Amino acid sequence: MPKDTLPKGGPVPCSLSIPHLDRPLHIPHRSRHIPALDWTPHPGPIKPEWQALAAQKGFRVHSRIRDRLHLVLACMICGALTAHHLHTLRTANPACGGCQHRARIETAQAAGLTFLHRDPESRHHGFYRAACGHVLRRNFGFIERVMRGEVDIRCEDCLQLRDAETARKQGWTLIDRDPLGSDNYRLYQHSCGHRQRVARVNMQWGQVDCAKCGSSWTARKSYLYLVRLTWADQGLSLIKLGYSANPAKRFRHQLGLDSSAKIEVLRSIGLPTGHLACAIEKKLHADLRKRFPDQVIPPAAYAGLINVVTEIYHPDLTGHIRARLDKIARDHPQS
Ligand SMILES: [Zn+2]
Ligand SMILES: [Zn+2]
Ligand SMILES: [Zn+2]
């Protein structure tokens, strides 16, 4: 799936470290392609006329750089150095890279994000780390709207992980966005190999029939399970409550766990259909979130370790969840 990720070649610095300057040099977007080595001192006097213009616009001319047409301007507010074309100083209001950078950091913070760096491809976009741990590329104006509470930031990575997890539970694999372009549909592959479009909401509720092998959601046995996941090397132990149409032996693959994770199935109960398992599981999660909000582990704590973004709890809830599963098993005896 196409998505916004970090550009190839790693993060792009918003400023350069130049040997002859005592502070980082901020570079406007349009000059980003100039190699750091080309920002060398340029000889010659600084004209009083330039100093006067700079002072009017909140700067002091620090020095000349690169060629006869470029200046280093020092901001009178923050002291940061920014390279500007003489023409910009004459005809426009030069921006201070330092003030801009700080504003982006502060706006991101107010929007609940961490500003990482500008997008080298677009002067209107930057890369941010969201609370979930994923990296998002967003328009600077959009982040300001998030800060003002006008829009919500939605993480496509989390959405995709949720969709993939939902599909796995039903014995399907999320393949791609809808080939016909609907936001409400996705392309999935059944365990038999057949691919078809399915409405997201139907996949969420386990109401999906495979058009090829005829496997029907009304007739498929499913399992509610509680597993303990331990990463001994990181001193991390979590529990996950979920349901799956597939046997528990596939947990490692389904949850994207590497060999450092220890998996213990604490309780597993069979239910006659995926639809019923799904309905009971959703209710149980909603109830746990409401009654034990402190025991719900935020996704940032396990990002990169397991490919889900919800349904992870503190091990202190083990006894309670076990008891709830025991009751569900009593209410739905298997023949
Ligand atoms: Zn400044
Ligand atoms: Zn995310
Ligand atoms: Zn099938």
C-alpha cells in the first residue's frame, strides 16, 4: 500500500553544520539541493545598505557566503543563522529558519506529535512521530488545524494494522486497498488462496463468505483466547485477549512475533461461529477498557514487537480475564 514514510536516505537536516560558522546554518527549502561543502565564506565587505535593510526586517547581516549574491542573516529574536539570497533581503521578508523550526516543534507538541524534520520534496510538508510511534507525513497547515482541534490526526499505519488484524482473525489476509477505490472496502485473500473485495464492516463482524471454497462465516468455529507474551531480554510481559478462526499454533506468525518473544496460551475457548466470537470479544474489550483504563497498554509501549494496536493489557488483569472467559465457556457449552 502506498503510504507516507520516511524518505530514502534518512532524515533531512533542517540546518547544516558549516565549519566556519559557530552555529548551525538554516537553509531555505529552495536551496536544499546545494551541498554543505558549497556554503563557504565569500570575501568582500558587507554594504551598509544591506545592514539597514536587514535591521528593518529583524536581522543582522552576519557574513557573506557561497557567492556574491548570498548572505548569512542572524535573527534578532533567536540568534539563529539563515542563508538568504540578496534578492530575498531586498524584495521580501526573509524567514528565520530557527524561529520556523521552533514553531514547528511547538505546534507539533500542541497537536500531540513530535516534529522530526521537513520533507525535502515539499516545502509545505514535514515528518512527525505520532503518539502510537508511527511516522506521519503531513502538511504544516494541517498540523495547525489539529492543534486548534478542527481535525483529528489519523494514523494510516494503525488503521492498516487494525484492518490486517481483523482479517487474520477471520482466516483472511489483508492484501490492499479496494481495487475499485471505495474507502469502505478492502481486497483480502482467503486461506484457500482466493482474493475478493469485502466491506471492512463485514470483515470486522466476521460476516464474510469465500466465493471460491464456500467457507461460510455462519458455520465456522472460532476461538477466544488469552495469551501471555514475554520479551525476557526487554523485561516486558503483556497479555493479549483476542479471537481467531485459526489454530493457536499459528500465533507467532499471526501476531508478527519474532523468536525473542515467548508465547503462553493461558486460556482458549471454542465458540460455534466467528460472528459470535467476534461479538463477545468486542463487548469484553469495551467493558475492560471502561473498567480498567489503567491496565490498557498504549500501543507505543509495544510498537515494533507485535503487529496489533489494541487488545493488549497489563498482566495484572490475567485473573479477571480468565474468570470472564470461564464464564463465557459455561454460557456456551460445546457439544
Ligand atoms: Zn529566529
Ligand atoms: Zn500509528
Ligand atoms: Zn476460500
